[in-house]
Amino acid sequence: SNATAPTAPTRAGYTFTGWSPAFTNVTSNLTVVAQWNIISYTVSFNSDGGSSVESQTINHGGTAVAPTAPTKAGHTFAGWHIGEATEAFDFENTPITANTTLTAKWTDISSIFANRENPKIGAIGIQTYYDLKGTSLGTTKPTAPGVYLEKHGTHVRRIAIR
């Protein structure tokens, strides 16, 4: 004869799929085990006008992987955030427990140079080089591979050294 299954259990991050073995033709004591499927979530990346970033599918409690930083003309990438959060998203220590959208934050390149105390920076005829965080590297063109900002007067451009 068939036995009556107990009420389906619940478990955070999982979907109950049934009991094993089934409750059919029970003729003696029977131990059954709950069967589960882990829930997967989508981590989406809103690049806020920057280059596209692929979504990630993450199992409940897992962590997303920081993608390659997107690019956006006239801006430097300042990190991924949830909504208007001021703290950057912590990829290594934040378990994913729901569908999540991370939004890129950007720094306008021109703002990197605003309110500089040294009036000689960017003077006519002098090129000044900066890393992408706005730290001055001086007037000698960098030689190490990377991306830099070159300021000449009021003009700023991004340069790549290979």
C-alpha cells in the first residue's frame, strides 16, 4: 500500500523536489531522504553607459567573480555598487542569495584634474602624465605597459603603453 508523505520541508536556497525512495508499495519500515535542487541567481551588470558586461549565474550562497572593468569614453571605472551604495561591492565576501544587479560607478576624467593646488600642472607646452586614479606621474612619459592620462594645457587624453 502507499504511505502518506510528510509535509514538504523547506531549506533556504533550495527547492524541495521530493522524497527518495517514493512512497509506493510500502510493506515495511522505510527511511526516506529529502531531495533538493539548489537555486541559482543571476548577477547582472549595469555599466551605466559603459561597455557591456556579461551576467553571471551563481548558486545560492556562492560568490560572483569580478568581471573585467568596463570602459566608457571620458571616464575611469570606479567600481561596482548595489544601487546608490557608497561602498564598492565585495565580490570575495558577499554571498549571493537573490537576483542582484550591480551598477558601474564612473569618475569623469576632467574631475580628476579639478581643484589641483599646483597651478603649473598642465601649463601650456608641458605635458603631465597621470595614472587612472589621477595620481600625477610627472612630466616624463611612462614606459611601463598600461593605460595613462596625458594632460596638455586643458586637453586630456587617454594613452596606452604596450
